[in-house]
Amino acid sequence: MFLEKLLILLQIKNLNKFVLFFIFFLYSCSNFDFVYNSNDTSSELSVAEILVSGSSNDIIKKILSNRFLSTESAEDYKLSVSSKMDTKSVVIENDQTASTVEIKYTLEYILFDHNKDCVVIKENISSLSTYNSRAESYNFGSDLSKEQVNEEVIRDNINKFAYQINTRGNNLGCL
């Protein structure tokens, strides 16, 4: 139907081949969706309580609360997270200063179901990244870079956990 109308339009208006190609191109891309349109991996899990211990617990609790904490009355889960941060100098200069530092976060997630009265998920997830520290002495930019890398690594780790929950769906059985 569309092609017939287009051919009639071409015969009437004598449009050149470029316009025809352009129209087909626009028509073929009408259902185009961006894959990385959003950074968040949405989760259907609603958690009533989040307990965080270990390093960078305030950042972790903020990100987890934004992702999983629900204000509705149907929460059935309690999420407990224990975090551990390791830093390692990857590149060491001649004067023994570290120019590239690797940051690794290991988060242990324990999800408790109040209805079943048992633990349904117990996962250890590790994420790592590096940042460059090129300062001879104190450098605000280097500290800011380290904080940003810390937050990115934590977000990556939580995204991995959300992905694991989403792949399991409603099949959360007791361990």
C-alpha cells in the first residue's frame, strides 16, 4: 500500500532517485530504538530495609536506596550488603609514586525474604577500575577523580546485582 502510493507520487512529481532513497531511509528507520538510552537497569524487586556495612557504605546505601527501596506496603525483602575495597598500585614511577591505581570493590549481597523466612540470594560480586594520579603532591583533581571512579565501580557492581535479580525473575527460592 505504501509502496504503491510512493510510486504514484514519483510519477506525478518526477522526484529524483536521491529523494526516493531518502524517503526509504526514513521509513526504514522509523522503529529505531537506542540500546544505551538509559544507564539504569530497572529492577522489579522492592526492598523494605537495606543494611550496608564496610567501606563507602554511605554511597552504596544511597545508590541501593534509589534502585530498590520502596515506599509501598508490599515489601517482602531485606537486603544486607557488606563491602570491601582494595586499592593496588598498578604503575609505579621512578620516585616510587603510584601514577595508576586500581580500585576493586567486592560486595556481598544477602537478600532475605520475610514471607518465606529464609535467604533467597547470597552473592559475592567484584568490580574494578583504574584511575590515573599524576600529581607530585596534593591534587584536588586527583582526589575528585578517585571519588568518581569509586562511585562508578559501585554503580557497576550494583548494576550486576540488579541484572542477576532480573534474570531470575520471580524464581527466588530459598537457598
